[in-house]
Amino acid sequence: MKSKTDLWYYPFFPKSWLATTNVLDLESKGAYFEIINAIYLNDNVEIYEKHIPNILGINKGKRYNRIMTSIIPFLQVSNEEPLKYTQSKILKVRQAIDKSLEQKSLAGKQSAKVRAINRAKQGQQTYQQNSNGIPSNINSNNTIIDKYNTVDDRKEAERKRFNANMLNQNI
């Protein structure tokens, strides 16, 4: 499964952004964008209010209060704690991505099971566990299975004849 920290992008719609944030000044738009990015990258899709000054790289004061006053209407207070913020569109995007990642993981696991079944049908031996639960590479006939075991006697004899012919012809 792809790591949640590998979330490189999310859909950004400039027309929607401009229509929504047209009441903000440039500094507040930048702060809002930084907060949205931090919310998106956080595993819980929310951030604590106390972390916002660090995210923005400013100290609490008049400037911070002015910015927060202008962007608080765009943020949503988390249901779990009043000092946490999230953003509704980012929350929906992350839920869709997490659902997609889970579906892909499940499909990959099912595909691996099917491949293992097909390998067994094709005559390839899979590791089996003995009575102690330890994986073993010994099959039911007590013969050791390794990656070269698929060579049968006929092919081995053919290989030896070929090598002998090559040596006799000085090639």
C-alpha cells in the first residue's frame, strides 16, 4: 500500500479558489493555502490551532490575529476537539484517496492469492509450513525444492549432450 506520506498532489481548481477567496488579501490567501496543505498532509486531516503559527512561520500577535480572523470562516472546527481545524473539501478529497488506496490494496492482495493459486496449478511448488508453523522448502515426498528443481531428467541429459558436443567441436 502506498504510504499516506506519499500524497504528492490533490485536485486544485483555480476558478473555485478565486471565487471563494476573493475577499482575502494576498497574505491571508497564502496563509490559507499553507494551512490547507498542512491539513491535507496530516494523517487525521486536521491541525491544532496552536500549530498554525509554526506552519505560517509567524508569531502570535496583531498580524497573526488579523490573518486568523480573515481565514477562520473558511475552516471548519473539528468535531472531536474545538481547538482543531479541518477544511471540508480537503477532508472529502482525503477520504476519497484513502478509499481508493484501500481498494487498490485489497485488489493487490486478491491478485497475489490468484497468482499463488495459478503457480501451484502450473506445478511450481510453494513453500509449505511444517507442523511447527515454520516455512519449509521440503515437499510431501521429502525432496528438497529449490529454484533449479523444475529441470527434469530428460532436459538435464539433453543439456549434458549439448555441452559434450560443444567440447568435441572445440567451440
